[in-house]
Amino acid sequence: MNGTAGIRPLWLVIGASLWMATIGNAALWGEMRAHEALQGPAGWAFGAGLALMVAACLSAILSLLAWRWTLKPALILLLAACAAATHFMLAYHVVIDSSMVVNVLQTDTHEALALFDWHLLATLGLLGLLPAAAVWRIRVRHGGWPAQAGRNLAMLAASLALAALLALLSFQPLSSTMRNHKQLRYLINPLNTIYALGHAASKPLRRPPGVAVLGADAHVPDGRSRPPLLVLVLGETGRSGNFGVNGYDRPTTPELERHGVASALHATSCGTSTAASVPCMFSHLGRNGFDGRDRDYETLMDVLQHAGLAVLWIDNQSGCKGVCDRIPHVDTAALNHPHLCAAGQCLDGIMLEGLDQRLAALPPERVARGVVLVMHQMGSHGPAYHLRSPPAFKKFLPECTSANLQDCSRAELVNAYDNSIAYTDHVLGSTIDWLERQQGFDTAMLYVADHGESLGENNLYLHGMPFSIAPEVQKHVPWITWLSPGFEQRSGIATECLRGRRDLPLTHDNYFHAVLGLMQVSTAVYDRQLDAYAPCAAH
């Protein structure tokens, strides 16, 4: 295929780069047009210059791979990534950054399949498969390696020089547009994916190896009459505004209201994705410290274990994102249950199955000091919201059943999402019912979601926007507490006091310290000022 006849690698690189910089950036051009950045001759010139700048940057990158055995595979992979990113940016109006790339890399098979529909296949075929097939069929004439090395270097130098010249010529409109509309920088395809992959891959290299021990001094008081049992329900994709207990005008949470829970109305997440929020909320560093951390540390679960408590992580999601690596954990997502797992992916009720046996199997000497169980939900994970609730909990109909959310009306989309919240309410109510039957413990439950969700507001869907530009619905999460009378007495925390503080702001930064406070864990890493429950404690 690569004999003496054929074109030079330079022309294949230029052609593919121009294709990706123009056709592959449909989402970028659409967003720029919406912000009136492409109006008139000056706007058209700016758009053309930006496209040439992107093509020059791609040519510079590809010049490093313009060798006989690497050029075509690199082009095909880049074309496929460009096509896939185009689909998701157009279909859900998401952007591509390092957090989104981590989400993709950590997505399991069920989550990935939920995203497949004919729109995705059509985009991959037209923008990825067809140009990739053309690249594969084109004959390329490679010279000997010294001559090819010289041509590659010349291509690299010329591409960088052109990119720098175009940036200089368009500096004023470029800097103004990117400063005023920061999300545009995450739409420059496929440079956004290349940068995000590099940033995510290099992250471990920027920190020392190993995990720093945290809270080795942790301990709990001796001589307590009955041990505490705390269930931490880690919610998935929970919009605070769609919970009836928070004032939503639909009855999505009747069971929580029946149990008289306390709910904080203004809680903010640590990130806008599971991969970002879960490790952050179980960290002692807080959002700002977590983003800039110089190494990896043990988590809240490790500190609880250091304190001698019995801990168990039950996961019905795509993993605990490293939080449960050093503690006992079980996975329920792939269990076989005739009713709860009928669709090939288990509903969250599966985590309650066999819970008595799981509790009984924990080390008795640790149980005597106290127990913390984490239940990591599938919750309201999209876009297949309709799969997150069984038929008996579909209160709001008709509901959206398409992976391409733009195919559905706004009412159908909200119906499907609200049905998932109604089922979450049932799971939480059933968890409280189970806790009330545990006569040998003082029991409590804390439910906090990892992040929120966009349901078409401003034409945005799903989640994962960079935190600095993400809409509030992706960051506003529910924070719900239930305390048994025995737990209130032992902790000195009154539910009525918590209800009186419902309008005060909370963030995931408070989570680490709030859990330690609830379990009365003494350690140097505990900060009472960040404990959300401390102001209501009687001692």
C-alpha cells in the first residue's frame, strides 16, 4: 500500500487536519455563532483564522507521528475521537476537559451502552469512519528515515510558525472571545481531547508515589452503651431542586417527609462529575486544596477504619473512585436478582438485599465501637433516566426513553428524571425503615449527592461542565439527614436544630468533618469549624 507511488505524508496530514479543524468543529462554530462571534466580514475572517490555527496545531502534533507505521493509525484514532467528541458536544452540549476524559475512561459497559443510539452511529460513520477509510486507502510515499525526519521537522517548524502568526494576527478578537466565553476553549476539537488526555495521564507523575497516611491518631470514646450505626448514602446526579422535601412542587419524596428528615437547601458540590466529586468529598482537603494537592492521601473511610470502627462500602455504580481501595467493599451492580436486576443493571434497592447478613459479617470487635456503611447509588444517572426507576415508581408520565435527550420534550425528560428521584426516595425511606429495626444500635442516615444535572436549561444536558463555568443545577445538591432518637441523645444533635439551619450554605468541604463529628471520632485532621453538625451539638 505504501510503495513508490503515492502522496507525501505532508499532504495527508494537511488534509486530515483541515477536515478536523472545519467539519469536526461544528459544535465550536455553532456556539460562536450563538455568541455573535462570526458576524460580518471581520467575524468570518476570525473564524477562518481560528480554523487554520487549529489545523496548524494539529499538523504540528501529527508531524511527530508522520512515520510509516504510525501516521495512519494516529490519524484514524484522532478522526474517531474527533467524531465522538462532536456527537456528544452537539447532542448534550457538554465540553471536553480532563474531568470529562476521566469520566469516559471510568465509564463501565452499561453506562456506555446507554449512550448509544443512531445519532451517535451516524456521526461516527460520517465524521469518523468515512474519512478514516479514505486515509487507510490513500497511498503514502515515505522516504528513508533521515529524509523523512528532515521533512517531519520542517513540517513541525512550519506548522508552529503558522499557528503563532495566526494567533498574533487575531490576538484581539481571540483573547476577547475566549475571555468572555470560557467554555469555547473546551470545544476546540480535537485539541481539547488531546490536551485533556495529556493532563489526566500526567497527573500521577506530578505527585509522589504512594498514599500518605491520614488520621492514624483517630479514636472513639470508650464505654458507650450502644454503638452508633451510620449509613452514608452517596447519591448520584441528584438535583436538589427536584426533591419534594426541598420545596419542589411535585411529590417526589413522600417517604423522606414521612420520616421527618432535616434537609439543607443550599449545599454545593465539590465538582460536576462523579470522578471529581467523590474523591474530593471524602478528602480532608476541601475543593480548593484537593484540586491543587501535591500528593495522594488516605480518605475519610481510612480515618474511620483507623478509629477502630467497622466500615463497609457497598457499590451499585462504576466504582468508588479510589475512596474504598483500602477498606472492605462489595459490588452489587452485576448481581443477578429477578426483579431488581432484570434490565441487566441493578436498581439501587439491591444494596438493601442481605444487609443484615453483611452487618453480621463485620468484625465484632469493630462493630462494638460503631459501624459506618456507605451505599453508593446508581441514582439518577443519565441519559437513561427511565432505567433508574421500576414500573411501580413511574408516577410522572409520559417519560423520555431516548438516549438522545433532544428527541424528547422538556416535560418527558423531567418526568423520567423525577421518577428516578421518586425511586431514590423509596430507597432512602427503606434504608431508614431498616435502621429503625436495628435495636442494638443508635442509628442515623446521611444522604448527599455527588453532583447535580442539567435537564435542558440553556440547551445543556447531563453534567461534567468545568466547575468555574458550570450552571448552578450541576453544583446544587441535596444534603439530607435522619437521626434516630437514640442517636440524637448520644450525639446531642437535635433534628429540630438542623431544620432551623436549613437555609445556611453547606459544601462538600463540610462532609469529611461532619461524618467524623457524627461518629464522635477524635483526630488531629478533624476541624470543628467545618463540621456542619457542630453548631447543633449540645456538647
